[in-house]
Amino acid sequence: MQRRRFLLAAASAAAIAPFAGLAGCGNSSSSDGPQPVPPEDVVLSLPEDMYLHPGSPTEWWWHIGTLKAGERIFGFEINAASFAKDGFAFSQIMLTDVEGQRHYKRTTPFVPPIMFNPTTWAQSDASKDWYARLGDVENQLSAVAIVNPGSGYTSPPTIAISGGGGSGGSALATIDASTGGIANIVIVNPGSGYTSPPTVTITGGGGSGAVAQAFHTYITMAAPAADPTQNMTVQALLYDDPTGSQVKFDLTLSQQGRPFFVFGTGVNPDGSPDGGVEKNNYYFSLTRLQATGTIEIDGETFAVSGVTWMDHEYGYFGTAAKPVKWILQDFQLDNGFCISNFAVVENGLPDLDETVPSQATLQDASGNIYFVKTKLTPIGRTWTSPETGGTYFTQFRVEIPSFDATLVVTTLFDSQEFPVPTASVYEGVADATGTFQGKSVTGTAWIEQEP
């Protein structure tokens, strides 16, 4: 199941998814209990499948989880994604400051050939150090935010970029024919030498009133070729939409134990055995990443640590005409189990208190992986976004009969939406409580859903 669904506008096309520690351990299955997926059934191989897969329609590396600075809790997401089949990439970065009751977020498109090259934006050669990059750490022309869309535009206006100490930057605008305002401005050439975000000037197009502002954002991930699951560095700069607050991440991550192969095998069982990346969805996670580093919010630095989660997913996942929609919950439990539970909701979201079938991949502390049927029920209350009007569930009950488990996952802060014109989504930090194999459990969690 692929988590990213943002097919947003870019140029001529609309182009713009801790666990406090491994206390205890999961029980191995008994002869009459759930049986783990045999390791020989796993179709993925690391480190090779940590790397870019040229020709894959979609591919990304997606970091999420809970980080703590003392007792202060932060939820975060850093996602670098390629939709090569649609001709663009995007970064998606967010931070939830639970104590400060703030949610910082932005989705940023990157278009070819200069801002995004589908064959070189990440490393494909497993003999070399691994990396994935969107944006430039040094050059501060990354993207343009629309402050005021203006009105009366009958054709795309001219976008001029000046100042900032650099040169060569250029951008294109698209208009919203229904409103006459500017819909998007996309950087097509970041130029070079920009030591500060340059000035954006909008002229022509038959309209007036549009205002835009350039900003700096990037994601860079890197790890040694010997074992890219160890000593991975993740750095990112978030320019919040709409406040302009800046959040900077500098994290170092190392996986403990066996990778988490989603579906038990690392490939969606609903795919085509002979279809390769064009017809199959491949998916593994690193769910026990020991994380340390810093988060800087508008100049204030927090030393953070935790156990976080990375997804690497690639291959086929629906089409723009028939996208896949889902609800997902990830758990890192204090009994050593990590769980990813999801329900596909092609016919619309369930009602509050309506139970729907779902599926989960589970991994115990010994590394055994299971893929089982589950039941999912949204409970409690909903939250409606004042920005988009989308309504989201704030709490779910997940039942896992084969493990005699009932878990409740609850968001830690309501406002954790990514508001995107064509496909808003809720992704946010949560916690988990419940029972598992007759014992009480707690843990950190993550919720993802579309309205």
C-alpha cells in the first residue's frame, strides 16, 4: 500500500503516507497460534532494495514518529517522494509540537529536468553510499509560495526572480480558470548562488493583485553503503504554510534488529507475480530506528531522541483516474511489537463506530513477521479542519483476533492535516493503549487518513 497520493499541479500538469524502547519482547507463535511468514518468502533484499529503482512509477523514503526533548513530545514527518510516471517529485515535511499546540507543515513540488531528475535524485548503485535529495542545502531558491492569488488573470503571468545574491532562477505560473487567480507557481530552474530567498515579481496575464514569496526548503538523506540502515543522517528545512516559521531537522538514525517487511513478504499480494515495478507495490520499513539529533524551531534548538519509523515504498499504486484511498495506523508497543494496520476504503470512509475489515503486518521483538486479518473501528469523535472543511477521525479501535489484541490509537493533537487543493490528508502523531495476548500495553503511534 502506497502512502503518498499527492498528484498536484506543476507547470502544465497538476503536480503539486517512539517507541520508548524495546521493553520486553513479543511472544513467539505456538503451534495453534499465528505462524510467522517464513523468511525465505521475503522478496526484498537489503541493502540493494534500500536504493532507487530506476523505472519505478513511484518511489519514496518516508520518516515519521515521536521524538522527545525531555518530557516535550514532537511528532514529525520527512518524506522525499518521486512520481516519475507523472513527471514530478515532492517533499512533505511536518512537525507537531504537542506541548506548544502547533502544527508546522508544507508540501513542495519539484519538476524536471533541473529541480528533479528521476534517475539521479537518489542513489541507485548499491556499491556506493546511499542518498536521496530534494532541494539544495546551500542554494536558497527552492520554491514559491502564493501569498495572494490575485484576480482577473486570463493567461499565465510572467514570473521574475531577482536579488538574493544569485542568478539564473526561473519559474512558471498556472491560473485557476474558475477564479481568475494564480493557482501555482513552480520553480523550473533554481539558478545558483542564492544566499537568501530572492524577490518574486508577477506581471502580465491580464490580472492584478497577485503576490508571491520565494522560500528555502530541502530534504537530504544519506547513509554508508556498507549498511544504509545504520548511521543514516536526515536533514530537512521546513518553511511553514502559511506562517513562514522555519523548522530545521538534523537527525541520525540506526535500525535495531530485522527490517519490517510489509505484507510479510515485502510485496502486495494483490499484485502481478510477473509484473515487476510496473504492476507491483514493494514495501519495507525500519521500525526501530534509534534516533538522536536536534530540531530547531524559529531559532530555538531542542536536543531530541526517540525510536522512529521509516518506510521505503516503490512500484505501482493505482492511477490518477483511480487512486487508492485508505486509513492507516502504525504502532510501536512496549511489549516489543511493531504493527502497521490498514483498511482500503475505495467506497468511502466508514461512519463513526462502524467496523470495517482491515489487515496488519506485525513484527515481534525477535524479528518474526506476521500478516493477519484485523478489524478497524473509528470511535470517539471527529475533527473538522477549519481550512479545508475535511472531517477526520481522532481515535480508532484495532482488533487483532489472532493475537487476542484490542488496541486504541488516539491523536495527540487534532490539527495535523496537510491541506492540499486536490487531496488533503491527515497524518499525525498519536499514542496507543490496550491489551495484547492478555496483557496491558502502551506505545507510540501514527494515524493517517483521507477525508
